[in-house]
Amino acid sequence: RPWLALLLVGGIGAALVVPALLWPLGNTYGLARLEKSPDALADRCREIAGRLGYPKPGDWAAWFQTELDFIEYHLKAGPSTVQRQTLPESRPGTVTLHYRETPRSFSLFSFFTQVSDSQPPHTDPGMVDVQVDGRGRLRLFRAIPPRQMSKPSQPGPADWSPLFREAGLDPADWSEAAPTLTPPLAADERREWVETHPANGEKPLRIAAAAFAGRIAWFKLLGPWERPSWEQRPWQTSSGVLGVVNVLILVGLLALGAYLVRRNLLTGRGDRRGAIRVAGIIGAAQFAAWLLSARTPATMAAYQGWIFAGLAVAAGQAALVWAVYLGIEPYVRRRWPTVLIGWSRLLSGRWRDPLVARDTLTGIVLGLGIWLFNSLSGAFPGWINMSDSVTSLYDSPVFPTSPAAGLGWLASLPVQSLSNGVFIAGILFVLRLVLRRDWLAAVAFALLMTLPGLFSGGELLLVPLGFAVVLLLAMALVRWGLLAFAVCLLVNSLEPAAPLLAAPGCWVPWQGWLGTAVVAALAAYGFKVALGKQRLLPSLDA
């Protein structure tokens, strides 16, 4: 109906604008106040390495990293309204840029798609690591010294002043202290400094540095938030519990799917053509994402293994979804026929079916609604004093630093939405078989997904709110079907319009425009097909 279409247009517009306004308030990247783009920050890291005496590299990589330990420490230090206001101006901030370079090329194993802090290992002489905050101030520097010196040298003491300059620190505010930290590399000279006048009565920051043969090899700015890597974090407990639940569910689905697939193949049941089409879409999208986002090999000889690794990942993902889909489809069709109506029509090629368009629009509204909830819950502790933690903030799952990585991220979204849609439909169907009621199955699923949040250390008020959202999502699958549910997951993954607005003077990431464009294209398709020949507005000649 035209009036309903107008209502949906208004709802979609509002759901795009409100998260854009809330993004700088409740998102880790929005609170980062990045004054430079990723390329500018990477150039800044190369500039620091060059000033410290290290030549241009043969290969390099850069990526953003969320500073979870610092965020948790800062948010727990006072009232949430105050800590949220001071978080953007704090140091090192919520997000830092990690940069690595090597004299030759990074050599990764086939299934490692990206350079990280640990891959490849820091073993090659001349490897350099640099970390800077959103303003380009040095936070960490590390350079692997040579394995062997050509001849013994007796260099003079290292000049430490460049470190303070690159970190934006005044040496007069620091006093030298006895070294207590062991550098992670070979060094013949060590120094440490302690902040003399910490701001607002906070614990003093500490600087540790080391040099090898007169050249700076290590620098680190340390704060009271630093914790050993092996120490368990509160949010890791929640993630661990949820991970165990997901593994158990996945193993159960695989076992059930293998049994049902064999049974359906022997009896000739199941939509084999639809299962092959879904698996084909997922496999093609996964392989495209691999080609676009996985780091290319350093040598031509390694390309064969790289290609085969991408094909193996794509084939494995496609086969898994094919098995689950073919296993549960006949039983869902018999007991839950409405769940598959729009989905089946889409797989049969009926793109211009009004029911397909209706389910698409419904999925868009649901996905935007979930993203709106995430934005509101992330910003809420900044308005009312409450228990706050890093789990209260919404952390963008992806923040592409290059166009190729962005296209790879976009290609991976159909894989995530279709796979998760099929898997969740399978979980709900099994729960329905056990509990015999749609609403009981939805409640049980919501409990499985949200109860681990009790161990996260965040505000307990957000747990029931999250439960309500997951419950509504599960009921949406039961009420509007698998197609609307898959579109909902796709739209929510796009983070539509989230990064379109940033604080004045800060860098605006481009993937927000991409997400908005995809949502707008899906909405335009849905409106055009759903309305058919009806007019959106009444004719003036009538």
C-alpha cells in the first residue's frame, strides 16, 4: 500500500540519521577522534622509523586496533558521564594504528590472510613495528637488530630526545628512573622515565626504551592499564562462554545435518537445486572476499598455495551451509512453511515478486532497528551515570584501511548473512521440535545468546535489553521468514550511515557511505517491486 511505503521511507530515513548522530558518542571508532586518515597515519609511522635511522622497507602493512585494556581502565575510573566525555581526549585513545615493515616481504602461511602483531613472527633483522594514536603521536616502537655485527663497534650513548619529540612529550615533565622492564629484543643500553606530575591525580605514566649499537631499538609508553597478555579480561570470559556455546551448537548442527542429509538424499527429499544455489553464492562470495582482502604472497611460487587455500576456505564454508540447508529444509517446509515462501521464490529467480520485495523491505527495517538499538545502548552511559565497561561500547567489527580491503569486506557480507541465517534457522527449528512452541524456541535461543553477557563485567541493565532484541530477531524469523531475516543480518552488518558523521576536524571513514548506498539500493528495489504499478502519491489529475 502507498501509505505503508511512505511510512517505511520515513522509518528507514530516521534509522539512518539517528545512528549517524550517535556514532561519535557510543562507538569505539567514533570516540577515537581520528585526526588523520589511515594512509596519513601509516606515512607518519614510516616518518618516525626514518628519523630513528631505519631505511625504507621492502614491504609494509597497517591496521587499526581497539585499545580494550585502556578503555576498560578509563571507564572504570569514575562516573560514566564524566569518563565518556574525557575518553576522546585521553591518551592513547580508543583506537591506535599498528604499522609493521620489513626489509624484504612478509611471508605468511597460507591460511593467515593478514599481517598482525604476531604474524609473521618478529624474527627477521630490520623488521620495524610502530604504533601511533589518532593524532600520530608515538606509542610504541620496536626494531629487530642484526643477528651478527660485521665488526665490533664502540658507539656512543644513544640520543633519546627524538623519542620524546615523536611522542609529543616534554622531557621536562619526566624524571629518569631505574630500568625495571626487560626489552623484547637484544639491547645493550636501557632507560626508563616516570611522569613527574600526573594529570588529575592519576597514576603516573612510564616510558621504557632500549638501544642497540647506539641506535634506538625499542620504545613503549606504559600506563596503569597495562596488563599481561595471559591475564583473563572480563569481556574475554563472556566471549569464552559464548564461544563454547557456539561450538557446541555448531557440532550439534553438523551431526544432525550429516544424519539428515544422508536420509534426505536416500529418500529423494529436499530442495537440492536451492541448496546448490545457496552454496554457490556463498562459495563465490567467500572466494571473492579472499582474493580482495587476503594479503597476496611475496613470491609467485607461493601463489598456488594461496589460491588453493582460498578455494579450500570457500568450499568448506559452502559445503557446511549446503549440508545444514539440505538437512533441515524438508522438515522446515513441512512444519514451518511460511518461513521459506519468500526465500524459495527468490532462489527460483522470481526477483520481481512483490512478496520477495516485501520481505526485503521488512529485513531492511529490522536490520536498521537493531543497529539503532546498538547505537543507543552504546551512547546511553554517557547520558546517565551507570556501571560502564568496554562491552557497553559498540566496536565496529571491521574498519577497512584500503579500497581493496573494503571491497573484500563487502563481498564477505553475503557469506555472513546467508550462513548465519541458515544456521540460526536450523537452531530455532531444533528448539521448536524440542519445545513444541514458536515463542518458547525464540526465548530459549535468546537466552543462549545473551546469558554469557552476565560475565562481561558491564552494566547488567544492557543484558535484558539485549535479550529483548535477540528475542524480537528470533520472532522476526518465525513471523516474516528466512529471506527477511537474512536481509536483516546483511543490513545490520553494513553498519549503515554509522561513520557518516564524525566530530569536527576528524577523519570520516568511507565505508559508511558504501553501507548507506547498499541500503538505499535495496530499499529502492523493494519499493519499486512491492508497489508495482501503484503510484506512491495520488495523481493531481484524479
